[in-house]
Amino acid sequence: MRFRYLVLCIVIFSTYGNSYSQDRYGFQHYQVILYAGTSHFFGDLGGSDKKGSHFSPADLNLGTTGYSVGAGIIRKFNNRFSMRANIIEATVRGSDSYTTDPFRKDRNLSFRSTIEELSVTTDVNIFTFNKSQKNTHNLLVFAGFGVFRFNPQANYKGKWYDLQPLGTEGQGLVDGKSKYKKISYNIPFGLGYNFDVSERQKIGLILTMRKTFTDYIDDVSTNYYDNNKLTEANGEIAGILADRNLERDSGGTKNSGDGRGNPKINDNFAFLQISYSFRFYAKKREQSFPFTSFHKDKKCFKW
């Protein structure tokens, strides 16, 4: 999988950067960080007894919790500022079965999507608790920029179908309405806490929110399209997955133009992760030249 190769590249690059820094400067500015935790979706599907929200805890369905894993490199500038380059893979999910809101319950849609993300954040250490002259506890805030790929899918009779090619809201069939792109941007921001478990290792807890610029992570945004025309153009599965109200005992066919989602609010997601970071130390040594070394105490060259 591409994600695994990217993680391998990060580890190799960080090891190379570490060795270079040690050999030339004798001080390590880089750290490797690993992540593992949960993912949570905030969008049109699922949620509380309303149509949707941005990051409201009231709109959180624990039953649709996904996973998130990742790796990254930290470049430390001083005790307060650092930058992180991250690679994250996650799964986000949403389902109208978890709400009692009549509109959502009647819609009866659900999805899952894998998220593959590259991001860069600036971290600011806002609080440090010193113990025995060592920085053992740190509280930080961060924000940055990311790009991610998503691919919404729905399950029908035990089989998962990619939704974007089906044009469930008439994408590709309506003039001026093209199919949405599966690559978008986001703004990651959040809070982090870490503490030293040794001179070289830290363990932390990170809450990261992702504000995105797409409303199609769950394949739901605007209105229903004429189901007969959709089925004729894109096949029976497209018609079934576009309007799943028919699967309910009291369900009926939705009319073309009826609201399916809320296009005024983009989809967002969040990660709650445990982090583990480690750094390398090198002994300071004097700069050497071929066959010689400069001794400051003797002010001369030694052959």
C-alpha cells in the first residue's frame, strides 16, 4: 500500500537527517514520532438529533469510531517552537441509524471512507512543568496545512461499493454539476500533551481537529436526483445507494430536488491519538579535515 511506503520513506529520511546532524554538528534537532488512536467524523450522516454540525461533541457517534495511525518527523528549533511533517491513515464512518432525528432517520444513509493525509504543523509549547531541571511535562497548541485523499463507500448486501463513480446526486448527469474530486485540503489544529519517559523518549496525547474544504467525504451534500434517470444512466446499484429510504418498512421514493444534505457546512473529522516520539543524541566533536584535526587548546594542527 502506498501509505506504508511513505512511512518507510519518512523513517529512512529521519535516520539520514539524524546521522548528518550528528556527524556535522554533534547535536540532534530531529525526532521521529509515531501515532495510534481513534478517528471521528462530523458531517451530514449520523450525529445527534439535528441535521449536522462542525465539531460539536453532541454530534459525536461513538458507534462509528474509526482508527487512525501515522508517523512523522519533528524539527525542533528551540524549547518553544517546532514543526512536524506527518503521514496519517485513518478510517471515518457515519450512519443515520444512530440518530432519532426524523430527517436523518428517514434518509437511512451510511458510509465509510479511508483517509490518507500529508500535513505540516507548527507546534508551540505554551506550558512546561520543570522537575529536577528537566522538561518532563509539556502542553502545546498547533496548527498547519494538510492534503488528503478520501473514497466514500457504502455497503449493500455485504458488498462495499465506491460511491463517487455512481454519481448519487446526479454528478456527471446534470449540466454544470461535475463529479467531486477525491483529493482535498484541510487545516489541522489542536492540543497536545507529552511527558518524558526517558532522556530520549516522550509519550503524549494529541487531539487534532481537521477543518476541510469538501462536503463529500460522506458522499452527501445537496439534493436527490431523479432516481429513475440515475438508475437508467448509472445502473441499479447507483439508484439503490442514492435513495435508501426504500429499504425502511415505512419508506418511500424521494422526489428529485428534495434535500439530501446540507451544502452550507463542509465535512470535518478529528483524531484522538497516543503519540510516541524519540530522539538521538551525539557527542560533540571537533570538525576534522583529512589527515588533520584542529586543537583549540594548542592552537595548532596535529598530524
